[in-house]
Amino acid sequence: MPKKKKTKKAKKTKVQNKQKSSVKLSEKKSSIPGQEEKPEIKKIKKQSTEKRIYNLKDFVVYPKHGVGKITAVEKAKIGEIDIQFYKIFVEKEKLTLTVPINQQSKLRPVASINQINKCISILKTKPKIKRTMWSRRAQEYDQKINSGKIYELAEVVKDLNKNSDIIADQSYSERQLFEKAYERLKSEFEAVIKTSPEEVQKKMDKALGRTAISESAE
């Protein structure tokens, strides 16, 4: 008698296994037809977007190039995907960037007035004197300039400021980095404060203690 019970259980499990395998096969077969693949294609066709939306003539900051102005919002079809992108003109570099809307994490809006005021207070502080090799410091400064973070940019300007226009006081590479950081910061000040480049330069030079230099240049 116990042998018969085992055979009945074995038969049941075999039937259940067959049913499971048939369900799996039917699932595999059902995924093959084109009708069930359509929703997946639709998902790919729709370009994912990020929350922030910029408008025409908005100023934005692209970390590696600095402040730019949105000149157009355009559409293009690549394969079956419709893509929207911003056209951004960077005046300082005479460069037009094409940035897809779904990759706008690289962009940031220009600073607020409060952030500009904080930058001015950073420029007024004493520069940090580092004892490390110049090649290492230059790399750090370059990374800060290209980070797109305005406070880090202000720190580079402050640390490389020599309060002097005498070329002997700075190495060529040091002067280049200072000018790059200075111009990046100045262009963002201009976009936020909305005054003439001359007025912005005076404001920055005053904070850096370079007023004597700018006066002698005039």
C-alpha cells in the first residue's frame, strides 16, 4: 500500500512540472510576437527628461566652458528617437554647444545675488599658501575651474591673485590659470548683476585689492 501512495505523488509532481514547463513555453512564445514588443519600443522612443526646464535667452553654466546663453530649443530625430536639445552660445569662447535636454545634469543655472555676494566675501579673504609642487596645485586649480561650482572658482581667483601686474611675480601657467578663473567668474557676475563688464571688473578688483592696478592701467 505505501508504494501506491508514492506513485500517485510522483504522478502529481510530474503533471505539475509539465504544467509549469508549458506555462513557461507559452510565456516565451507570447513574448516573441510583435504585438507585445510594441510597448517596449514606445518606451525607447520617448526621450526621458529631467525636471528643470530652461527657456530661450536664459543664462546657464556649462562646467568646462563657463557661462552661455540658450539661443534655441530644437528637435532632431536620431533613428526612431525624437530628441530635444538646447543650443547654447558661449560668448567668451565663441562656441555653440548642443546639449540634449535629458543630459542637462551637466548644466546649472547662473548664481543668485546671495551667491555672488558670498563670492565677493571669498575674494576678500587671504589666499591659502600651499607648499605642494606647482604641477599638483595647477591640476587642483584646473579641476576647480572646470567643476562649474562658483565658490570653488572664487577660491582659485583668490588663491592665485598676486595684487600685482608684474609678470615676474607669476609663472606663465600660473597667470594663465588666474586669467581663466577670473574671466569665468567675471562672466557669471555680468550675467547676474547685469551691469557693464567695466563695472563688474571694478567690483571684483576692489574685493581682491587690485584697485591700484586697474587705476594705473587706465
